[in-house]
Amino acid sequence: MANPSLETFLKQVKADPALLKQLQDCANLDAIAALGAERGFAFTGVDLVRHQAEATLRLGEPELQAAAAGVSLEGHLWLMQIVWPS
């Protein structure tokens, strides 16, 4: 289920290059939630995971294939990076 506060924050991020840069500099999803909280938004890192999962489930086969190949999809603010432990 969508979090209206998160949806509003993400729209603001898309419209504000400086805020987008701050989001991109966040170390993790909890840091993004803290960035949102600083601006009066109420959501958690878990809400961000749910949002991304729900968005992924709405993708069609071509978009899923592009995501699997590592192509950035328009409308997505971040890409998941897999890091293998040494």
C-alpha cells in the first residue's frame, strides 16, 4: 500500500535537482527516510523498500529485462547494487 507522504516526497525529489543530489548521497534507505523527515515527511526505509517492490511488480517484461541488465529505468530514483562480501 502506498504511503502518501512518501509519494509526495518522491514527487518533490523529481522536481528539485538539489534534493535529488542529497537523496543520491544517502548511504542507505534509512538515511533517505531521515532526509524526508527533515522536510516534514513521514516514511521509513521499509516504506521505500515496499514502494520499490510495488513499482517493480508493475513493470512489463521489457522493463524487467532492462532492469535485469542493469539499465536505469525512467521514473526510478535509484538502482539496487549487489555487493558480494570479500
